[in-house]
Amino acid sequence: MATCSRPSDRPPWSPDPTLAASYHLTIVGGGPAGSVLALLSARRGMRVLLAERPRSDRRKLGETVPSEIKPTLARLGLAHVLEGPRHREAPAIASVWGSADPAERSYITSPYGNALHLDRHAFDDSLAHAARTAGADLRVAQIIRFEPRARGGYDVITSTGQRTATGLVALAGGRCSRGCGLPYVRRHLDDHAAVAARLESSTAQQEHRTLIEAIPGGWFYLAPLANGHIVVVLVTSAMSIPGGRAERRQWWLALLARTTMIRSSLVGCRLPTELSVCDARASFASTPAGVSWFAIGDARLAPDPLSGCGIIWALDDAIAAAQAMAETSPHHMAAAMMERTRRDVADYRAGRARAYAEERRFPHDPYWQSRAGAG
């Protein structure tokens, strides 16, 4: 891979000294990967632009993260982002998968305590605020694109017509990331979509565990949120989702009625009137890096929601990228990113195939027949 030529006395991702406004690094996406990379880079004295898309585009259903996230955030000086009433502890994961008998995995033996049900808006906003406090230039509601510069790096053009320059670009916009003018290409591994409802519990004995239950046609998960709310999500094939709202609601409720553990946990909850449909496809960047740009987090490898490791992987990506920027050239960084993605995708596909192969109760169901070849 060829690299852009630059004066030898300038580091490969320095800002252009002839411009009053330019950056070492521009990051597209203010989620966990983008904000943590911005934080670490700003701490190293780099000029960082962190561009986040409009909040109305950010559909966050709530997410359960394993307790291993706690030491990672503590090492980054970010333990405080898990504090507050908007996040709830999850003592266990209970599943009906591969058998009609529920199985439970408790976090009581974990040295880091319980898992957490996150308010994703609050979590992401806390990380972005930490990056801004460290010195990153945070711009919300900015849509940007990049154009290569003759001297290396890229021009950054915002949706408002402003133009600046950057030496390096990180794409961190999640599983729906766009290339923004860069030769970024991603490949999807399935046709999953998530159909979600947010319910309010009126019972004192609200479920605190994360629940997962397989049924013909897909699988459900349930996660309790703050203020007595519960999110219930069906993961299924996008092609099976009815188009009309009323028809979709009846179809979703009919599938929910086929559950046992999750349905019994919703006693006392009002039936949902609105459902949201979100992209839940597992995917990866078949072109994860290039000349002075790279993808991290879900923009590089977006796992199946079943994994529950998306945020952990995003943080690891940000930490690894910050380290690579400090130690290597753009050429070697791009090559290392491509090799890392190749290994990670192979490992991920093998693990996902094993997980779906455990469910053999519905051999003639079209959804589960297609998952049998998920590897």
C-alpha cells in the first residue's frame, strides 16, 4: 500500500502548519470507540476533532455490558461514567436456548461484580464529555466528508460548508458507518433486524437479569432500564418483518406469546403501542484501513447482538488504535489493521456459528435453518 508523500521533517499525521484550523486526527462518531480514541489522543497532545451525527439519528435501545468493562474504564480514568441512577446492575443472564429449561449464569463469582444495564445515551454522552474535557474539539450535529489533500491528509468539509484539514481520519460511526468520501467498504454476515419495544413495569418485583429466549422465527432479549422501564427486543430476519405498523405489532405480540420466561417477566406491563426497527446485522469492514485512515469499533467489526461484547470490543479498538498511532507509521498501521480484522472476523464467525448451533429445537424453521450456516 502506497502512502502519501509528506515533508520528511513532519510526523505522518501532523496538522498543516499553513492552516490556522487543522487537526492531527478527525474522528467520525462519538460512541465508545470514537470518544475514547479522542480522549487518549487529546491526552497525548494531539489536536482532535470529534464529529458526532445529530442525536435524532442515534437509536439506542439499551445494552447490557459484562462486568469486565469496569477495570478497562478504571484504567482510562473513566470509572465515573458508570455511576448514577441511569445505569442498573444486572446480577445474571438467564437464557432459554437449546433447551426449554432456563439456564442462568450469575456474576456472583466475577471479581468485578455484576454486569450493567446501560442507558446508552447517558453512557455515550459521558464519554464524549470526557473527550471534550481532555481537549478534543467536539462538534455535535455535524455531517462531514473528506477529500484527499495534495500534501497528504484530508480536507474536512462539514455540512455547514466549513472547511479544515486533518492528517488522519478514524471512522467510528457504528454498524451503520459511511465512508464519508473514503474508500471504506463493509460486508454483512446476515440479515438481522431488531424489533424493539420499551415497556413500563407497574410491579414491585421487576426483573433485574438479562433474559434471552429462542423461539421459532428468531430470539428475544429483555433488559431492565432505569425508572421502571424495560426494553424487549426481537432479533429476526429483516425479510420476515411485516411492513404495516398495525400488522407488525400483532406479529410481534404473537411471537412474544411463544416465549415462556420473557412473557412471565412482563406480567403487569402494558402492551406496547409503538415498535422501533433497527439494523442488527453483524458486519465487518472488508476495507478497514487505508492511507491515513482506519475504522474502529462497530465500524470495523459489528457483532451479533447475542455476543454482548460490542462495547468491550469498541474500547479495545480505541486503545489499540491510540497505541498504534504513537508507535508506527500510517503504512504499517493500515497493514496491521487489515490483518487484525482478518483474524478477528475468522474468530468471530467461528464463535457465532457455535452459539447458534446450540439451538436445535426448531430444525424446520426457516430462520434457524439459515442460522445453521452462520459460520
